[in-house]
Amino acid sequence: TATSLFTIIPTSVSGAISHARAKTCVPKLGIALGVGGACTSWLGVWLAQLSPGWLVMLAAAAVIAYSGITMFRKALKAPKQSIGSSDANAPVPEPPALSAKKLLAAAGIGMLAGVASGYVGLGGGFIMVPLMVAMLDMPMKLTSGTSLIAVMILAFPATVMQCALGNVEYLAGIAMACGTIPGAIIGAKLVRYVPERTLRFVFALFITIA
């Protein structure tokens, strides 16, 4: 979990930059999510230190299962389009209006994601993406980039704590980052061309396989 967190930071930074250039993220919302998560990610690390390995693995499985089931349901409810359709080639949708209430809700989502991120070593996007779709009415073309902005903020305190505890395998983390950084950049470029419903299915499929 510690090495995974270490890898998440360069991955999220590279992906967030690519999404920002493509305008497929909402920076203000990502910052609200990230600040909320940064306040609690250290708590997840502390709880993980007190927990047996099997409990951490069980928690990770529960988080992934929740996200997969939620996104499959959201995908089934979305209108049908195909890759190459007018929806796929349409401009990136406008983000919903961000009221103070929505920003507070985003901070709350971030706090939940922060605990999960620190505890199981996930970036937090597994929780943030389905909750942004369900609670904040965010289109999928904007959630991935927004969650990456949040992740690069919330993962930092937890990663520093894991490094201080001596739990990070640096060579393994650097090796994984060599694959995840270009993958994040490619993913950010592809997201503009995939229909909303397909994006939801792809997200759910990836985390179900994981």
C-alpha cells in the first residue's frame, strides 16, 4: 500500500496536467476534493498500521466492489451512444455550477476518499469518481481529470507518512511509475473521444478486473 501511494503521486500529476490542457477537469472541484482528502489520508495510514494485512485487503476489495457496482448501474442508466457518434465527438461538456454546498459536499467526499487512500493504498479515484457522478451530477468526461487533481493533493500527506515509517519500496515504485505516467497521459487524451456511457462501462470493467 505504501509503494502504491508513492507511485500515485507522479502518476496523478502527469495525468492532471494532461487533463488540464485538454480541459477535461474542473480544477476548483478537484482542489476541494483534494484538500478534504489531505486532512484524512494520514488517518488511513495510521489505521493501516494497526490492522492485519487481511483486513486491509478486505477493505480494498470492498471499496473496489462498491465502485464497480455503482458505475455499472450508472452506465446502464446512461443514454446509448457508440464510439464515433456525435456524442463522442462533441465538445467536452460544461461542468455543473459549483455552489458552496457542492464544494462542501466535494470536501466531504474527499475526506472519505482520503481515509480509503491512506488505508488501502488506492488513489481515491475509486471512491471519488462514482460519488461525483452520483452526488454532484458530474459527466464522466470531467470526473477522471478532476479526481487526479484531488489525488495528487490528498496522497501527499499519506505518502510522506509512509516514507517516514520506512514502508516504501522506492525502486519498485519508480519502476511502476515508468509505466503509469505515460498510461495516464494516453488516457487523458482518449477520454475526449469516448461516449459517456462507454466511459462508465470502461471504468466499471477496469476496477472489476482489478
